[in-house]
Amino acid sequence: MCHALLLDPKFLALLLRIDHELAAQTRADGCPCGGVLHRADYPRKPRGCPVEVRDEHCSRLSFCCSVCRRRSTSMSVRFLARRVYLALAVVLVSARPGGPTPAAARLGMALGVQRRTLARWREWWCEQFPLTPLWRAACARFMPPVPEAQLPGELIARFAGPAPEAVMRLLVWLSPVTVGRGQCAAIKLNEAG
């Protein structure tokens, strides 16, 4: 079951490793001004994260240029933009368009997700996410088309493999929406899994 992934330390360690790989790529790309990028992580207080691994997920990987001081935050599979809940929690708890399944509702309650928060997440998936450059560039690649009213649940189903692999591929695919608009324009969109 997908919801068990939130409690799986090995899966969360995999997401952390992917974030470090994305950060290494950001650092290797360097700053447009030619300056060296130095590590300057953002502190985070992640919700939806088991206590035993919370320390490993308490920062968002980021860099600062040694010359122009411009911030370069790498893409992330752990954090969905500025939301305080882990991206995995946002995806899994808001996956049902008609409201969460009983398992997702229990998970949301266990994580302390308020109904208003869940409503905001659903609104983001149905109204704001379809306007992102990622969705606009990639939505036609899904056959049959993914109904926007059924995001993100239908997206999980479109990524092949067992649940952990499908969710991981979805989080990697979503990673371009985790950075600012200026950075997002420079990112080459990957083909959907």
C-alpha cells in the first residue's frame, strides 16, 4: 500500500539520496555569472515525517553564489515547493478527487492534516498545478489523458511498476515544480515514466 511509504525509513532515505543527487547537479551547473556555488541549506520543520528520520529531512538543499550572492535551490523529491508537509504526504493524502479513501483519511488524521489544508492541496492540484509549465508541456504525453479533476491520483496510476517505484517516479517527475519560476524555465523536462 502506498501510504506505508511515509513510514518506511528506507524509502525516505532513497528520497534523500535523490535530493542529494539533484543538488549535486545544481552545484555542477554553477551560477550563470560564473561564480562558485556554496552550500546554504534552508532549515525546514517537515510534517508528515516519522520522528526517527526527521533530523535527516530538516533542511532543503540550496546554494548561494560566491560572486553575485544569487540563491540556487535544487529540485527536490522530498519537498513540494514551500509546503511544510513532505511531498510524499501531499501526494498520497490528496490522491482521491472525491475525498480521501478511508486509509488516506486515517493517514491525514494521523499526520495532523486539517480539512482546510487538504482542501487547499486539492485546489492546488486541480486549479494551479494544471497551469504549471511542467503540466502544460507534459499532459499530452499521457494516453488516455489524465482528467485534471483526478490529479494527483491518476498520475500515480500512470507511472509503471510496484507502488514504491511508481510513487518515486512521480516525485522525480514533479521535481521541476519544486523550484522557483526563474529556475524552472531553465530545466529540461523529462519524458514521463
